[in-house]
Amino acid sequence: MGKNLVVFVFGIILFSACHSSSDSKKIVRPAPDDISVLGALPLTVSTPINNPSTPEKIELGRLLFFDPILSGNKDVACATCHHPDYGFAESLDLSIGVNGTGLGGSRNFKQPNDIPFVKRNSQSIINTAFNGITNSGMIDPLQSPMFWDLRVKSLESQSLEPIKAFEEMRGHAFMENNALAKVISRLKEIEDYRKLFKKAFGGQDAITKDNLGKAIAAYERTLVGNNSRFDQYMRGNTAALTRNELEGLRLFLKDGCTKCHHGPMFSDYKTHVMGVPEQEKLRYSDSGYAKSYAFRTPSLRNLLHTYPYMHNGKLKSLENVLEFYEDLSGGKQANSRLQFSQIDPLVSNLNVDFKDIAFIVEFLGALNDEPLEKSIPARVPSHLLVGGNIH
Ligand code: HEC
Ligand code: HEC
């Protein structure tokens, strides 16, 4: 409450300052050298050499993405947790897959239930085509790192993982080691899929797990939002960011955020120990990458849709995330299982001041942008519920 008042009063002072001077020269634009650690997203998407995108593949991938035929009980689709209405993410702290009902923040388990929560917060699929992009805009789509612990490379390989995961899509219907084979034989029984796979890949035996991954990946590569106001600014439109957003950008650079959030995706695609509080909804402690409590630096694009924040959804708002960083700068650590000395020095040495928070949050808002084409198919070849049990 006290803090809000300070922000409010400070906001008024700032507001009047801006308006009394009417001197646009006062806007501090970041120096080209400072800002060169960030960048606009490319205008085009790179595809792997063995999976060029075609309209047939993309359309097949779109149908598969929305079709719950890929899940054990035929009630969970990729779109269940990555729905276009929620920016291809969702608004739960931890995902609910098998035995769930509803969409977004109102998704819940059906009763009785013996399925645990998925252990992590769902990322958005938007711009995953650019995962792994370097500061200079280079990207190798076969090596694109995926997940909060970098455990899989490429969209092609990633797409097969949820089908095998017990709490996400598989449930009690199959064993992990034959889940993909079972799903492939289901697809082979559906005439529309036989036609669509043949059209997309050619040959007699086109329904394979490789081609399943390739079709979904081709669709995901169309889900790009590369024209945020920040991208426009970086491409030369200096009017694209407001005065407050520019101030937020300056503080983002000055406070040290770009030590990890850099490049066009605002991520180094490395893991860091941050000491996010434990998630009590899990029956165990999620120790992340190599059991070290390190998690991958997430992209800061489309944060509008990825709340609640962090790998376990423990922080409810961007203000909470910034307060978490302010506490770390002040020597306060939030995870009961870690010592302060274990926290990555890149983050414990940050210099986040309370008065920077509102500006940085405003700047992060300029990083939102959605794909133009994100339509939901009217029906899927299995004739099951489009998007799974979400209605
Ligand atoms: C039950 C919810 C759920 C379902 C169903 C689901 N996902 Fe996810 N997805 C998640 C969660 C949670 C994560 C983060 C997991 C992690 O990092 O350990 C994730 C991560 C991803 C990522 C990685 C994003 C990144 O930046 O690393 C991609 C890509 C993805 N999912 C695609 C898919 C596809 C394709 C399907 C269908 C085959 C699918 N998901 C089904 C919840 C779900
Ligand atoms: C040491 C590297 C590092 C630095 C420095 C850093 N971050 Fe992060 N950031 C991360 C990692 C890693 C996560 C995920 C942590 C987790 O979930 O355990 C994260 C998460 C976030 C998230 C949540 C995103 C989401 O989708 O859940 C936001 C927002 C964020 N950081 C903003 C910032 C800002 C603003 C600064 C500067 C004040 C900053 N970060 C400094 C590495 C860093």
C-alpha cells in the first residue's frame, strides 16, 4: 500500500515534469553501443534443411496442434495449454493436462483425480521459431533449445515430448515407451490424416513420428510476432516508444538486465540459479537443470500472456518479478533450499532500485506482438473436440 502511494506520487511528479518542460530533447535515448546487445527479430523465419515449410505441412500441423487424438484419453490437445486466446500460453501457474477441464485460468481437474499438475509454467509458442537466436541474429533451428531446463533441441523433437509425458497428454492410456507408436497407429486409422500426410510428405508410409514432429514444427514456425513497438523502434522508427518506455529501456540496460536477457529474444538461452520460491502445489522440489536449481532465462517477449511468471508461476505480476529482483539486489533470497551464496552473481549483483520498477514494466509492455494468422480450425480430422476438453 505504502509502495503504491510512492509510485503514485512519483508518477505525478514525473507527469508534471514531462508536461511543464515540453522539451522533447530531454528524452534519453540509449546509446547505439548500449542497445546493440538487444535487437529486432528477423522479418523471416529460418527452417531446418530437412524440414522446409510448405502450405500443406503447415495446415496438417495446425490440425494436429488442435486435435486431442494425440492424447491418451483423447481429451488434451497442444492447444489446451497453448491456446490462441491466451497468446499460445495459458494463465495458470502450473499446467493441467490429463483429466482436466476448462481453459486458461479456469481450467481445473475433474473429480476424482489422481493426476498431478505439470511441474512447470507453460511458455508461449509465439516466437519459439527464434529460440536460441544470438545477438547478431544467427539461428540454427536444428539446435534451438527448448524448455525451462533446455532438455530438448528443435521444435521437431520438442513436439513429440508432451505426447509421452504422463501428466501432460499420455495419462494412464499407454506406457511411455509405446505412446508414440499408439498415437501413430490411431492417425493411420483416420482417412483424412492418411490423405493429409501423403499430400504434405509424399510416399506410401507418410504417417511416421518424424513427420508428425515436422508438421507440428512447421505450423509453430508460422506463430511469429516480430513487429512489436520495440522491433519498430529498433528498425528505425524512433517514435514507436513512448517517453516512459524509453526511460524503462534505459533502466533495463543500466540495471543489468541484459546480462542475461539479451539478443532479439531477450534471452541468453543459458540457465541461472535465481532462487525463485518453491511451488507448494508440487509434491517434490523441482531442482531444474542438472539438479542445480538453475532454470533457463525466458524470453521477455509477450509477457502479457505468460503470467503468472517464472518456471513455476510463483510470481503473479511483473511488479512482483521486479520486486523479486530488487530484493536480490538488496541481498534477500527467496528459496528455502538455497543459500544466498548459491545465487548467480550476475543477478545478486544487479542494481534494481524501487523507483525503476514502473518504468521497466512499461518498457516490457512494448515487447508484445501476436501472429496475424492464428485461426482455430472449425473441426479436426478425428472429429473430437477441437482443442480438447476446454469448453
Ligand atoms: C498440459 C499442458 C501442455 C500440453 C498439452 C502441451 N504443452 Fe507445451 N508446454 C507446457 C509446459 C508446462 C511447458 C514448459 C515445460 C518445461 O519447460 O519443462 C511447455 C513447453 C512447450 C514448448 C517450449 C517452449 C520454449 O520456449 O522452450 C513448446 C514448443 C511446446 N510446449 C509445444 C507443445 C506442443 C507442440 C504440444 C502438443 C504436442 C504441447 N506443447 C502440449 C504445457 C503443455
Ligand atoms: C542472472 C541472469 C538474469 C538477470 C541479470 C535477469 N534475469 Fe530475468 N530471468 C532470468 C531467469 C533464469 C529467469 C527464470 C527464473 C526461474 O524461473 O527460475 C528470469 C525470469 C524473468 C522474468 C519472468 C518471465 C516469465 O515469462 O516468467 C522477467 C519478467 C524477468 N526475468 C525480467 C528481468 C529484468 C527486468 C531484469 C533486470 C532487472 C532481469 N530479469 C535480470 C535471468 C536473469
